[in-house]
Amino acid sequence: MDKKKAELYRKKLLAKQDGLLKLVTKSEQDGREADGEATQDVADKAANSYTKEFLFHQSDDNRRLLQLVEEALARLDDGSYGQCVACHEEVQQKRLDAVPWAPHCIECQEKHEQGLL
């Protein structure tokens, strides 16, 4: 991959990383605030518990995506970006354009989703 494309992907990844860091921080803060609210009846406690669980689940999903973004940035640094981490073949350009943090080519991603990888 040429340097110009690599820098374009780096900018996309850094922007995504920044946005995810903000989302994770906000979700965790909102979850703590929901936990600290004084509830008195059972319905309020149930709603509060549901909200807190939803926020932490959302934060967990964002943390997983953030990890993929950080791994992609590390691959950019070590020169392996654009190669599938499983089969080491080139990841399709359209795939990287759509999902710059994608660690797998399409074939290996399908295997990964099926639990075969």
C-alpha cells in the first residue's frame, strides 16, 4: 500500500478512534449517573436497572470497536495494514474503504462469523 493511501486510512482511523473514545466515556458516565439516582419504587428501580444495563452494553460494543480501530492503527505502524490477519492475503480495497478497521478479507470474515476461524 502506498503512503498516500495509508495516511488516508490513518486519518479515518484516528477520527473513528476519537469519536469512540468520546462515546465510551459518555456511556460510562451516564451509566454511573443512572446508578447514583435515588429510586424509591420498584418500577423506577427496574427502569433504572434497564437503562444502566443498556448503557454498559453499548459502551462494551464501542470498546470492542475501539480495540479493532487501535489494532488497525498498529498494523499501519508495522506495515501489515491491508493484509488479512488470518490468511495474509490482501484485504479488498472496497472493504477497507467501507470498514478501515477490518482485520479480515471477506472470505475469512465469513469464516470468523461462522466460528470456523
